[in-house]
Amino acid sequence: MLKNKQKKRQDDNYRQKQDPLKPEDLPILRDYQENISRIKEELGNSTDIVVRDFKIGAHKGALVYVDGLASSVAIADYILETAMETEVPEGPIDIFQFMLDKTMALGSVKTVENWNQVYDTLMVGDTLIFLQGCNKAIGGETKGWERRAISEPTTQLSIRGPKDSFTETLRTNTALIRRRIKSPNLWIESMKIGAVSQSDIAILYIKGIANEKIVEEVRERLQRIDIDAILGSGYIEQLIEDQTWTTFPTTYHSERPDVVTSHLLEGRIAIIVDGTPFVVTVPAIFIQFFQAPDDYYSRFDISTGIRLLRILAFLIAVIGPSVYIAATTFHQEMIPTTMAIAIAAQRENVPFPAFVEALIMEVTFEILREAGLRLPRAVGQAVSIVGALVIGQAAVQAGFVSPVMVIVVSITAIANFSTPVFAMAIAARLVRFVLMGLATMLGFYGIMLGLMFMTIHLCSLRSFGIPYMMPLAPFNLHNQQDAFVRFPVWAIKNRPMFISKGNMKRSGEHQKPGPPTQSENQSNNGEE
């Protein structure tokens, strides 16, 4: 054992002697031309690296930027033109400080002292200025890459809600939230994740409302990520979720700023990834995936009815085909006589059992749905609709499936589309196939067994330590105001107790609307 430890220690010492210094440990050289040569060599003489030599007074220097990331207009107007028109005073001066104070007409300027900062500055679209004889550089903010304009959401549509959505630019997304929450308590923390991509990540939460323990847990989970690249928020979701082996989503993502803002006001934490228009919010609970933006822009009675309809549609999407299989295979006595005769007449020439019949139609619809997503937008919708009609009609005429099975599968597919969040709709589609298999083997007993295990599984899930089925399990009476039933806005006075641990008060007293008081009527009569 002792010999192994000594050998390991010798190997570690050998590696330390052989390994060169890390880029962040190396200072910038005083010869600006050597600095430029090193940048070109390190970046493989890439053609998008632009170098511009200049002279200010008797001092030589050069600026470097990445074409496509930096704004050439800002560089010409606020760096080069200003430097060339500025008169340098005679006598010995600190040219570095002089340029920093007098010639950099930019909003943000910083001092760059090592090579790690050099590459970080270049790759975010800023410009570096090297001066002869200075062992540090000037970094000026000149970001100017092409970006997509703010447009209407494409995945979470709303009738009365705002029409703006997040974009692929991180600062644009944070600004959209700042516009809605003008409080200084909205805190934003930034970090870089990805050894190769160095993706910018932002954590947003409201100080005093968000649970500090959950904020710290989010921060620690993000810092533990060790991966080459983060290309979208989906990477973050998979790397920080509590439970991997589940079909149900334990994190929430949205492209709507108003939805993310409402989650922040409830005490949740938002995670924005540069390069993707979908923002992740945690923790997430089950009932949250059935809440649509229009629920809060309409009256409470209308919103409650539509929300209950969504939950009913979710149940239909989960158990629809399995109920048909169980009823026609094991429990024919539960079907009314007239209907049973009609179903038997339709299935007389069908060569397959109900399970195979349902499986054929379900797989066919899933293929059509996936094809509709991948095809060009102009023809995708037409192909999916026409394909479903043609294939369904042809299958019935050929005797492969019965007409009632086409009706059941169609209703199930339409019910699945009513789920507001796509991730929960996919979960329902996967669970549906499991219940179909249980219904084939055990009938309604298999369906009840499957639903029981699904309920137990849902109750066992956690999202950043928060019970997934709250406020139902564990039951909390005060948070039932925005669960299956939505109370009027003035009646929702408290934030979710399990999520927020700070300011639990959501609205002030006496918010309930009503007719004018007697004193107001008297004053109005007196004025008349």
C-alpha cells in the first residue's frame, strides 16, 4: 500500500513538471505583435479573426475582434475614430490609462490581464486593444451579432395574453423579464457551463420571495455540471432533474415571458440558457402543467371550467384505448346491449384482437404526428390530416380495424392535444401504451392497477425537494385556490407554501370588488 502511494505521488509530481502552464496562469506579453501572433496561432489562423494596427501619437498598438460577433460600426465610430482624433499630450504619460480614460467611447470597458480573459473577451463579441510595452489589454464592449427579433410564441399560444416571446439572446430574455418585474429584488446571477462551448447561463429569482435553500441547490447543481457543451435548455433539464427514470417532467420550460414572470412571483427560480428561446423554471409540480396563460386573463369561472376540461382530456388520453380493450375483451356485460351488438357487428370481419387493433392505429397515428412535425410547415399539417383520414378509411374498408376503434383512437389523439405543455402530453402518450398492455392481460383490474402504480409513482417524485403532487399530497388547504379550481384573483392571497419561504403575502386586504359604499353614494349625490 505504501509503495503504491509513493508511486502515485511520484507520477503526480512528474505530470506537474511536464504539463505547461494553463492559459489563465500566463500573463500578457509586452510586445503587442507577439500577443497577436499567439492569438492567431491558438485560434488556428481562423479567417474570422480581424486584426487592425493603429497608431496613437508615437505609440503603436493593434485591436483584435471576431468578425460576425463584434459590431464593425461600433469599432470604427467609438474606438478607431476617437483614438485617431484625440491629441496625445507631450511628455511621459501612461498611454494605457490615457486610452482607457480618453479614447474609449463605449458603455463598458475593462482591463484584461491574462490569456483566459483574452479568449473570453473575444468569444463574446468584445474588442481587445493591445499596446506596445503594456502587459495588459483593454477590452471594449462591441457585441453586434445578428439576432432574431421578438415574435409571437409558437408553442404556447394565448388569446388575451401578451404576444411577445423569448429569443435566442440571453440579454434580450432578461430584459423581457425586467420589463415586467421592475423591483430591485429581481436578482440575476451568471455563470459559464461547458468546457468547449462556454455557454452563458443566467439564474433569476426574486430576493425575499424565493426559498434560499432552493436557490442554493440550483446553484450547486449547475456548478456540478461537467460537459463539453450546452446547446439548449434541454441539456440543463436533464442534468439537474431529481429523478431520471420517469416519463413525467419534473422541470418546466416556457417561451412566454409572462409565464416565467408569474413563476418568479410564486417563488420559483428561472434558468436562461444563451442560444435557446425556452426558459427553465424550477421547482415544478404536477398541476402546474395543466395551467395555461389564458387561465389568468379570463374570469375565474371560465378558467376553472376549462382547466377541469383539460384534466378530463388528460385522463381520456391516458386510459381511452385501454378502457375500450378491457370492455370488449373481458367486460362485455358492462356495455349496453344495443352498443355491444353494434360493436360486435363491426368487428365481425376484423382478424385481430382488440389490443392488436388498437396498437396498429395508435402506432400509425404516432407516425403521422411525428411526420407532421418533421415535414415543411407548408405541407406538414396537410399531410398529417389527409394521411389520418385516408389511412383510417382505407383500414376500415380493408377490414384491418373497426370503425369504432378509429373513433376511439381519434378522440384519444385530440384529447392529448389539449394538454398545454408538450412534455406532459408526451408522458400521457407513453403511459397509454402501458395501460393498453395491462388492460389486455387483466381488463379493468389491470387499468386500476396501472393507475394505482402511476399515482404512487407521482407521489414519490420530487422537484428540487418539493413534493411533485403538492398541494394534494401532502394536502394543503391554503394552496387549493389555484390547483384544480382557480379562485378569483383577489382571493388568491398566498403564494405556494412549499415553494416560497419568504414573503408569503400575495395581495393586500380588501381587494374584493363591490358596489360603491354608502358614503360614496352620498358624496356623489351632494355633488349633483
